[in-house]
Amino acid sequence: MATRLPPHPPAPRHRRNPPHHGRQRRTPRRRPRTLGDGAAPPVGQAQWRSAMDARSGSRNPTRQRGRETKPRTSQADKWALHLTAAQQYYEREGHLQVPRKHVERIVGEDQEEQELRLGAWVGNQRSRAATLSPERTEQLSAVGMRWT
């Protein structure tokens, strides 16, 4: 005679996720943020940040007082900088088969040493060969770029 196994016990009911039986669970209401002086914040996140900046006297909350930021570099300048790094690598190694994770150190116009991720840049230029301008393709070919 075969023994019967007891039925499976019901699934445990967790306190964190009780059954709602078709109802939506109410979430606690959050208190509205204030600016510290009791005034309600403006509607959006950008307005909130600008109000907070106005209180602290800073236009940019990430900028520290008394510290200047570097001017932004244009895409053409970045491309020229990477091309210079590629020329430096080619003169030293004799090829442009740069490993993907290679970082090249070059001295920029401001006599400051910079580290450029040359391996990733060269790989990206190879994959974008069809969309590169003819001038850039010619510049890279002159350096010694192998496209395949």
C-alpha cells in the first residue's frame, strides 16, 4: 500500500508584501521639501536647484568657491589631440595596432601632461571609417592607420 504524502503547505505570507485582494496599497505621502525658510519649493527639479543656488550665492552647485574651472575643449581640438597621440605612438612603436586599453601620455599646448585612452579612440575610428570625413581618413592614413 502506497503512503500518501501530506499536501504542500501554503506559500508564506510576508509582512512586506501582504495580499491586497485587488486593492492598491496606499503609499505614505511625502512631506514637501522646503527651502529652509518655510517657503515651498518651485515645481520642477531645475527650479529647485536654481532656488537653492540663489540661496547659497553660487550659480553652479558643483563648483567650489574660489576655484576656476577649465575651459571646455571642442571636438575638433580633442580629435587633433588624439591624432597627435597616435603620431607619437606610431613613431615609438612603428604601427597603430594599439591595444584597446592602452593609455598614451602626451604634453598638451599648456605644457600639462594628459592621459588619453588612445586604444579605444583608434578602435572607434576604425569602426567609424565609413562615416569619417575624407580629411580625417587621409590624416589617419598618413600616420599609418590600417583600416582592416
